[in-house]
Amino acid sequence: MKSLFQPVQLGRLHLPNRIVMAPLTRNRAPDAIPTPLMAQYYAQRASAGLIISEATAITHQGQGYADVPGLYSTEQLDGWKRVTDAVHGQGGRIYCQLWHVGRVSHVDLQPDRQQPVAPSAITARTKTWLKKADGTGSFVATSEPRALDAGELPGIVQDFRHAARHAVTSAGFDGVEVHGANGYLLDQFLKTGANQRHDDYGGTIPNRARLLLEVMRAVVEEIGAERVGVRLSPVTPANDIADEHPQPLFEYVVRELAGMGLAYVHVIEGATGGPREVDGRPFDYAALQRAWREAGAKGAWMVNNGYDRRLAEQALEHGADVVAFGRPFISNPDLVERLRANAALADIDKATLYGGGAQGYTDYPALK
Ligand code: 8OZ
């Protein structure tokens, strides 16, 4: 029987357990620069088999929220180096989640107040978070995006490639996870609700998957497949995203990914941070995993969303290799030990999730 506490190989890394810290946006990086407080926060959680960093913008154009970190300036890379050094100093391992928000942004967050970019000029009915001059935050509707010209897409692929290179060289990450989920740019291209293009990047499933697959090939070529993962969310409604036929779309995507030799595929089951079943959006995750394996994939299968120890052990029985926990890691820095001991888990304080300082961030205690 597979156990959460058994080691596993993930790409180049030997993980001492199968418990992964999921990427968690916390909006504590003023000017997009990771802080010493962030280094402390991640180091406190270094007993995770693997930490995946909060989503990190690959370019200024890829930014969609106040105070989320970036990976495109020297100060940002230096800030991340302090984080990865702190995690490694505690014996941990950390990947960087590479992020382009696409249409989930606001002109105030974009270079020269330009429109955010998207596959098609369709505004997402969702909110982003801005900071006012006095430092207080507010939720605001996303801005109307402009459709990317096909001629701009090679530049976006290059932006992912460069971010991956900088993540593992300058910033000291052990690898990268491409954010292909939650209604952000790559998911916008994948799904019919946001992609109404008539060129090679819209219409058929292979066309809609083209940008994601080009990004994956470029990142793999740049840093090696054994340092690369990808996150997918077939049916999440997050950020106003939807697809008419997610099952064949995602089975195509994982079959195409299978030959790349990736470290892992990370699947959000259901609504991100919400129910595992989404009304009107049935999905067969076992069939998805089979499609990946039958296409010859050797990498790890990572599952996420609402897991506890019992559900996680069931998932391992059903072929998952690792399980990513999100919110439990916020309020339980020693989540691995608590799961091992079957100890009670502390609840999160919702008021301190996004923005602020140490409170609700680095002050959750470990068990004595
Ligand atoms: C919560 C708030 C803002 C962004 C995601 C990067 O859902 C996010 C995110 C989550 O993937």
C-alpha cells in the first residue's frame, strides 16, 4: 500500500514524503519583490515533500493583482533567491509557479496602463485586487482585454522560457510549474468560453492547446523536462472560465504532454478551493490519468483540491503519486507532522489570506 509518508522520485528530486504544498497567492510582495518575511513563511513549511511557490508573474504584462511577486527584475530574482536559500537551508525543495494572468488584470497593473491581453476580446466577469495610494486594498472588475495578435505569441512563449531559466539559475528554484489553470492566459486559450479565435490558436482542440504545448516544449528545452511540471484545472469556474467539452480537451492535452518527460502533471479536481464536483460540469479524472499513462508518461500524477489524509490515501490507491494541499498548509506549517500524527488541524483565518504582514502568515504555530 502506498502511503503519504513514503518517499517518491519527482523528476530530479527525491521527496521524503508525498505531501506537496500547493501554490497559494498571499499578496505580500510589494512592488512584486519577494520579502524576507516570505522567506520565513516558506522555510517554516520546508517539511513538505515539495513546495510550489505562489503564482509568480513572468512579465509585467503577466501581472494581475497588487503585491503578487514577479520573476522579471533583478530585485525580484534576488528576493526569490533569499526564499529558496531559506527553504534549502531547512532541507526543503521548492518549484516556482510561472504565471501569466492574460485577461484577469486591470489597466492599473499593466505597463503604461495598456489593456490586458487575451485570446479574444472578451472581458472576464471576475474581480482582481488593487491597492490604493493609502495602502488599503479593494476588489475591482477586470478591464476589457485586447485579443493577442498571432505574431505576439512567440514572444509570450519566450517570456515563459526566460522565466524558467531565471527561476532555476538566478533564483535558485529546483524547477518550475507552468500555471495552465484557473482561468489565466494558458487556460483562456484552452477553453471555448474565452477563446473564439479563427487562426491556428482557436477552434479545434489541437489549436486551442497549441499555446500551452508550445510553452511546455520551450520550457522543457530550456531547463530539462525533469525540472518541469504543469497545473491544469479541467472544470474549474475560477475567473469566469468554461469549456464546452473539457473531457476530450484535457485527454488530448495530457496525451500530448505524456511524451515530454515532465516531472509531473498537477490536476485541480473540481472548483479551485471549492467543491470537488461542479454542477453541470461532470469530469472523469480516472480516465484523464489513464490517458496520460497509456500515452507512456512516466512522470508523477499530482492531485489537488479539498484533500484530507483519508481522501489522499485513497487517491494514492487509485494511482496518484503525490497530493497537493493548499489551505491546510497556510494554518499548519508542520502539516506533514500533523497528518502523520493524525493530529487536529488549525483553521485558516480568512481575513488575513490576501495582503498584510506576519499576522495570519508566519504566526501560525507548529505543534509542540
Ligand atoms: C487567489 C487569488 C488570486 C490569485 C490561482 C493565482 O487561483 C491564483 C490566485 C488565487 O491560481
